[in-house]
Amino acid sequence: MIAPTAPIRRPLAPGGSLRGTAVLLWLLGAGLALPLLAIAASWLQLDAAGWQTLRDLGDTVLPRYALTSLWLCLGVGLGVAVVGTGAAVAVTVFDFRGRRGFEWLLLLPLAVPPYVVAYGYTDFLQYAGPVQTALRTLLGREGAMLPEVRSLGGAIWVLTFTLYPYVYLLARTALAERATSLLEAARLLGASGTRTLWQVALPLARPAITAGVALALMETLADYGVVSYFGVQSFTAGIYKAWLVFDDRYAAAQLATVLLLCVAAFLAWEQRAQQRLRFSTRQGGPGARSGHAVRLHGRRALLAWLVCGLPVVAGFVAPVLFMLRPLLGEWTTLPWAPFASWALNSLRLAALTAVLASGVALGLGLLVRVQPSGSGPWLARIVGLGYAVPGAVVVVGLLLPLGWVQAWWPTSPLGALLTATSFGLVWAYLVRFVSVALQSVHSGYSRVPRSLDESARLLGCTGWALLWRVHAPLLRRPLAAALLLVFVDVMKELPATLVLRPFNSDTLAVMAYQLARDERLGEAALPALALVLVGLVPVILLSRTLRRPA
């Protein structure tokens, strides 16, 4: 008897229309990769003056930027690792009253842009704020009662309690796979609770913790709102100062190169950790969560409440309350009329970018699907790098070619197209956020059996017909998730919007930043809280997804 052989998987024929689409997608991919290419090409344009600028940077500001960024990354990395891991262990390994509530409450800081948290803390804790005023009255003393909130320490605090969910999410997922059953087995073998925690649970979650810390550090290096508002001299703040204050595009490009190399190192670290994470959890099955969590009572339950409650209060509850206080105090003088214009601009840009990004992601997903061994996967990898590129680097990478074109062709209309219309801004958004939509589309395609494609091909359905008639109905939820995620990310984006927005076309993020910078925190609270409300939508959906049984 001859054993049946498995069917041979062949790439699907793309069809003529899809071949043309592949060319178009490659052109789009080149456009999305332009910032990186422009920054690399800027080094070829250096003359003697440019190299002298580079030496001057090395002798003056570059060591300060590097040292400040290093301390910022060390502080945030340690903070998110401790806070995120502690919260993940508490809600996964242990059981206590209120644990199910904390499972989703710990996700709430994801809804708050870090710069909004910075504004809230500044308004409440600054010298003229209610806390220091009350302390001076109570103690009868003059002078500052608390350390300056606008400092490196303040930036570490804000970024830690807004970025720890990266570690919490990945560590919680890794621990939920196998931790409870393995901890129960260790206890049956006579190991103490402390020993099982340190020798079983934490080593199991180490790849997830590493990946989460790397993601948080990439966001830290890309941040502009917090560091500029707090006066922290990081690489991102230095890039904008070199371009906008000193009008030195080559200095900005060189600083952007250093920042990009740091981000690339963290990205490689995160990808390696993700590979180890998949290896360490691949044997988890439907019964992997059959173990019982350790029930806590008394002081231990109170400690668990403290471990889970402090991040929620520091990263969401307190900043929102801090912003509500000036908002309610200046309710009658709030800029309601311009607020409608800011919101409309934000919604328009976010909706347009979300539709375009999802369309590009859908085309790339189809190309990778039908040509798994062709050029599609390489194009997807190139486009996928965009989310790791800081907004400051994107701005420099888009404006550098503009300067070259204008130097060669002074009457070129390209400058007006990129800086006086929404074209350049949407371009920058697509560079950063197409990868967000692409990840969602790839996730949806991974759940669509390839046997459906083969059956459709046998019936003569190929190319775009395959997408619209077979794939699209099965990808409705991933596409909806892609639209939502890109929409929210664009609403909160600050660095690129601040530089590339058209005249008289301010957004909620830009106005929250500018009003807070001008010490008009009561007015800044209105657009800031609007951004928080928008950010709550994907967080609620994410918490519902995580609570579904596997």
C-alpha cells in the first residue's frame, strides 16, 4: 500500500493586474523608504564645512546628547522592566480580590500620550501648582517644596508609567501560557513560593520582558513631546534644534543617523527576544493554563494591590485628574470654537491616512500571499521598518531631498507641495504607520487557509478577484483593527505634525503641545483630554480581546 503524499504548495498565479500592482507597490515602498535613503545619502554630500560641523558636534553637544539619552534609556528601561513585570506577575501568578479588574486597568496608560501626562504633572506639581502652594501654606516656608518636575528624573517618571504596558502585555502573555501550571508543579515538588517565582516564572518571561523593554526604549528615543517640554537634551530634541534653530540640515542629518543607529540596535534586540519568546512558549497548548494561581490574603494581597494600583494611578488616573482640574476651572473661557477646527483637522488627516495605510497593507499582504518566495516579503520588510523610525528622523529624511531639489531647481513647486499642503504630512504618517496596518493584515492572513486560495484558482479566480471575493470577507476584522490603530496613532502623532503641517491647519496634538508650552495648561487640557478619549477605544478593544478564552 502506497502512503498518500501531501499536496505540493505552489505560489498562486498573480495575474496581469497584480503584476502592475506589484510595480506600484514597489514605487510606494521606495517612497516610504525615502527618509532612510536621504539620511544615508546626506553623508555623501558632506564637504569640508560639513565635516567640520561633524567635528564641532563631537566636541560640543553630541557627548551631552549621548549621555542624557543614555541616562534616560537606563532609567526608563529599568522602570518599565520593574513596573511591567511586577504587574504581570501579580495578575497572572497570584489571585486576589480585584485581580480581574486590574487585568484591564493596567492597559489604560496606553490611551494617554506621554506628553499629555507631562502636562498634567507639571500643572499639579510645579512651583505655582496646588501641591507646593499647599505645602508652603501648611509649613509656613518659602521656596520650592518639591524637586523640579521638568527634569531628567521627571521625564523618566512620565515615560516609565506610560510605556510599562509594553512589558506588561508581553510578560503577561508569556506567563499565562505556562507559568501557573509550572509553578504548581514546582510547589508540589517542595519549592517555596519565592524560589518558584525567581527560578521558574521570571526565567520563563525573560524573553518577553526583554522584547517589551526594547519596544519601550524605541519609543523613548523617538519621543519629542516630553523631552522638549521638560528641557531634556536628548537626540530628538537636538535634531529639531539643529534644523529649526540653527538651520543646519547636515547637523540634523548626522544627529538623526546616530539616533537611527540606536533605534536599529534596539529593534534587532527586540526581534531576537521575540524569536526566543516564540521558542519558549511554542509548546503551550489548550491545557497550558490549567494550573491554579496562588491565593493571596492580608498583607500579601495589599502588596499586590500596591504593585498593580500604583502604575494605574501614576500613568492614567492622576494625569487625567490633573488635566481635569484646570479644565473645570476655566470652563467658560475655553477655546471651543477653534477646538472644533483642531478636531476636524485631526479627524480628516487620521481618516485619510488610515484608509491609505490599510489599502497599501492589503495590497502588500496579497502580494506576499500569492508570491511567498518572490519580492513581496522583502518589500514588506522594508515597509515594516517605518514604525521603528522616530518622527524626527522622518521629518529630516523628507526635508533633506526637498533642500537638494530647491538648490538645483529654485522655482520647484515641490516645497509648497510638501509644506503648504497635507501631502507631505500624510506621506510622513504613511512612512511611520503603514507597518501597523501591515501587522494586522498579516495576522489576519495567517488565519486564512491556503486551501481556499487553491480552490479559488481552480475556479479561475486569481489576482484582485481573489482578494475581493475570497480574502476581503475573511479579513474584515483585521482591516477594521488596522484602520482603528492607524487612526489613533495619527491622532496622537506630534513630531512630524509639528513641522510639516500646513499653515492654519493645527491638530489636537499640536495645539495641546503649543498651549502647554505657553503655560496655558487650562486651555491645553481640552485637546489633551480629547486625545485620551480617542486612545481609550483601542485599549478597551484590546482588553476585551485578551480576556477571551483561548
